[in-house]
Amino acid sequence: MPELPEVETVRRGLEPVLTGQRISVAQVNRPDLRWPFPDRMADRLTGQTVTALRRRSKYILADLSSGETLIIHLGMSGRMLISGSQLGTFHHEHPAPAKHDHVVFDMANGARVTFNDARRFGAMDMIATEAVEDHWLIRDIGPEPLGNAFDGDYLVEAFRGRNTPVKSALLDQRLVAGLGNIYVCEVLYRAGIHPKRKAGRIAAPRVAGLVPIIRDVLQEAIEAGGSSLRDYRQADGELGYFQHGFKVYDRESQPCQTEGCEAVIGRIVQSGRSSFFCPKCQR
Ligand SMILES: [Zn+2]
């Protein structure tokens, strides 16, 4: 499942193809993905220019010249594929069968952007640009972890009195946007905090110290995604899925990478999801 850095990588990959460009034809090949598409979606997209391509949490937001915004969620398996002509570094052919090509944008610049989603947990909706923050998928989401509203004071306040494990608190999208299982594991490892520690019981300076760690972990992953875009080896133009060196995630029973630590990475299940951690480094 794509997390915030992967979605940001997809957004950056789409930007040169979509931003400032006109959609000649939008083709919508089925009535729904996870939820029904909005009424007349193809008509409302066709002929519009994408004035900005933004991200909020794990949603990609394409602002249109009509004053509406297309909200895109990749879901579990949604992929954006770029093909067509005149794309410079983003010139790719898309040989995959069209079976799961649910929405296709033919751009006036000759690029074709295809939303392919075999499992159909993805979603698209449209809303007036000025109302995006009130959209039901977005209105309850907390501050962006890379934005200014997310700082030490905010997180200390948000953790105060919380009896839930720090792992669950950081996964709570109302508290902070876009953090998923993989990056929360990495953040807690780097912070030396055990995933079971109660959020409200961690000393304020350690809580505040999570903020720069969260930013660093996400930023490093976004940069890794960026380099995966630059030296792109996959032939099909798929954006946003890249190998990234994780320190604890999915490393159960492997040696801890902290120098001088001889413990092995453990795994516990919290709220149905695996937490990977070093039992020695994380307290
Ligand atoms: Zn360790």
C-alpha cells in the first residue's frame, strides 16, 4: 500500500506531464472504483487545464481551470502510468493489458496518463477547489507531517493524556496525516521508543523529538523515490513504487543495525499490523 512518500513520488512524476497542461480527452471506463465516480466525471475533466498538482496526506489533488479539483487516491494497488510521446525522461510505453485501466487522460501535450487498479480500492472524486478541505475524505485529517503546523508543541499536546500505544497514536490520521505502518516503524526505531509505550507517558522532550525524525524519515524516502524516478528502469512507466532501505521494517530476526547492538529485530502485532522493533534499542 503506498504511503505518503510513494504518493508524493507519484505526484512529482506526474507534475511535468500534467501541470499547466490541458486534458484533451478523459476516458472513464467503469462507473466506480472503491466508490462510484462523481456524475459526468469524463465531461467535467475533458477540456480542462490542470492548474496545480498538490498532495494532501495520501491524496493527489489536481486543480482544474474549471474551479474544480480532482481528488485521486491510489488505494492498495492503484498505479499511475505515463505513456505517449514528447515526454523526455518520462517517455515510457505501457505494455500491460488494458483490463484494469479504469481512467485514461489524453493530454494535449501528447502524454497519456492511465490510472490502473487491479483491486479497485482506489478512488476518484471531484469537488470545488475551495471546498477540498471540507471533503469527507479529507476534513478529519490532521496536519501534514512536513508542514509548519506539525511541530513539537503540537505533538506534545496531541499525545497528552493518551493511553494508546505510541505506534497507534502516530498511525491515527486525525493526529498527523499520511503516516503508515512502514514509516512509523522506522521513526520509532530511530527515536529509540518502543512501539508499545503509551503515548501519554513519554516525556515531552522525547515526543517533541519525534517531529524532526518523522520529517527526516519521510524526506529521505521522498528523495529515494525521486532518484528512482530519475534513473527509471521499469519499462512500463509506473510511478511511485521503489525499493527503499528500511532499518527495521520487515527485518524480523535480522541483526539490529545500530552499532554495538547485538539484538535481533523483533515483531509484534498491534491493531492487526506488524510492528518491527529492536528490543534493546527501543524502550
Ligand atoms: Zn538494537
